[in-house]
Amino acid sequence: MVSLKSIQTEVDASYLYKVLGDNEEDENVANVFHQMSAIEHSHALAFLAKNNMDESQLPSPSGRAKVLHFIGKTIGYDYILGVLLDTEKSISAGVLNARKQTKTKASLSDTAHVTILKNILSNDTKVSGPSLARFEKRHRSVGGNALRAAVLGGNDGLVSNFSLVMGIAGATSGKEEVLLTGIAGLLAGALSMALGEWVSVKSSQELYENQMQLEKEELETNPEGEERELALIYMTKGIPEVQAKQMAHDIMQNKADAHEMLIKEELGINPEDLKGSAMEAAVASFLFFAMGAILPVIPFFFWGGMKAVVISTVMSGFGLFLIGSSITLFTGKSVWYSGFRQVLFGLMAAGITFGIGKLIGVSIMG
């Protein structure tokens, strides 16, 4: 029998592709998304039939899918496509498992949702070049990286500072000591995260810019060689040799277009990716970390001793659960499972540091 989870996965995918189609300005791209929605819907109906269920028993979109729809309304529908592409492996695994259970023949679409989508887009002559480029940009930014960074940054700040605060609370009974340590931990961690993000983004940009400059120099000094390279790239994509050489020759007539095409095809660099601000990334990392790190510190502004420890633990546990449940937007796992797993790991880390702090405190006082 096919699991109800597999059916729900297909229903959610169909619902989200329909959302994308309904909110896509390009009619041809919208048609592609609606085709994908129909494909996923057909999977769901096939699974219902294997379970001896009729269409009236088809489940509604899950809460996760509706939350993704809400997020799409808020920050843009490109995010939804990113999540759909990012969870392709999970969808494929569920479908393959169902195929094994029902002993039905595998289908190419079972494991190639992204490939199908890309092929439909690429082979539809009505889909414009700009629309294809827009899809490729979405595909590269799979999974809503900004939201993922927010969740993971908040998690790092909360877990690390919660553990630090509990360690100091175990070693001392003073409210001021814990508060000072918590704020110091917040600032140190957030600044470290911000600097690391700035260095990462900046170094990547500088590396790509250097490669682009070298490619420009090669284009100036050896245009014939670059034309041959571009033709070979097209040939490796299955384009006939004569046509590939003609395409390369035509592109090389305009040096600016040729340079842009070479850095995309030969280096795999998209100039749009270099427009991100390293400072913006650093500030975002600082804020995400700080929002998580401040949570276990708040009670110590008002209380001290075990009362503050208990309140801090409850608040941190609630924060950990929210972060764990937020991760399910990317993984598709159970909200309760992911949420309580995050709480368990966070409390274990804090419990260990609190115990060590207690031992150190007793040792010092003794």
C-alpha cells in the first residue's frame, strides 16, 4: 500500500506548482507550472487508486504547504519554487518507495521533477530567453537561502548563548555575572558571524571578478581560441558541430556579449550573483544570530538565581521548538518531531554546561 505521506507530498507539490502558475506574469511560464501541477496531481490520483480510495478522499494541502504559500505572498513566489526544487530528492524517495511497495513500474518523472520542469521550459519555443534566465536564477538560489540563513543563524545564536548562559548560571548565583556574560556572548558571536559572512561573500566576489578579468584578457588576446572553446561547449551540449561553430562565430561579433556568454558557459559564473552586498550579508548574519542569542538572556534583566534559570530555559525551549519546526519548511518532516528534536538537543547542551558550571562553582567556592 502507498503511504498517506506520499500522497500528501504529491498533493502539496501539485498545490504549490498551481500557486506558482496562478501568480506567474509570463503566460508561457505559467503554463509550464500548471503542467507540473497536473503531473503531481496525476501521481496523487494514481496512489489513491493503489490504496483503493476514490478522488473524494484526496487530502487537502497540508499546513506546511499553506505556510509556504503565505511566505510566497510575503517575500515573493520565487521562494516557493526554490523549496520545491530543493525537496526534489525527498519527493523522489517517497515515490520510489511507493513504487517498490506496489510493485509498479518506475517512471522517469518519479526521479526527475526538476529535469522535467527544465525540459518543458527549454523546449517550449514560446518561453522567452529572459524567462528562461529568470528560471535559472531561481534554480541557482534553491531553497530560499535568505530564510534558511535566518533560521540557521537564529539557531546558532540561541543554542550557543543558551549553553553559555547556563554554564555561568551554574557556576555563579549572581544575576549581574550571567547578564554580562550573556551580552558578551551575544556580541562576540554575532560579530564573528558577521565578519565570517562578509569575508565569505567578499572573497567569492573577488575570486569571480578576477576570473572574469582573465577571461576578458583572453578574449582580447586570443579571440580565435575563445571562439573555438565556445563552439566546443555548445557541441558538448549536443548541438551539431556546424551549428555550434556558427553560433560561436555570431556571438563573437560582439565582444561584450561574447564575454558575458564565456563567463557563463566556460566559468559557470552569473554576473547577477556578484551584485549582492557583502555588508548587507554581514548585517543580516549579525541580526539573525543576535535575535536567537538574546532570548536566553532576557530573564536575567529582571530576575536572578533559579527563577531566572527556569524562565530562561522555558523561553529558550520555546525558541528551539519554533526553530525546529521552521526547518520543516525545507525538509518536509513532521513539525512535532523536528521541533522537539531541536528542544532535546538544545536542552542537552545547556544541561551539560550548567552541570559543568555547577562543578566549577562548587570547586571555586570550596
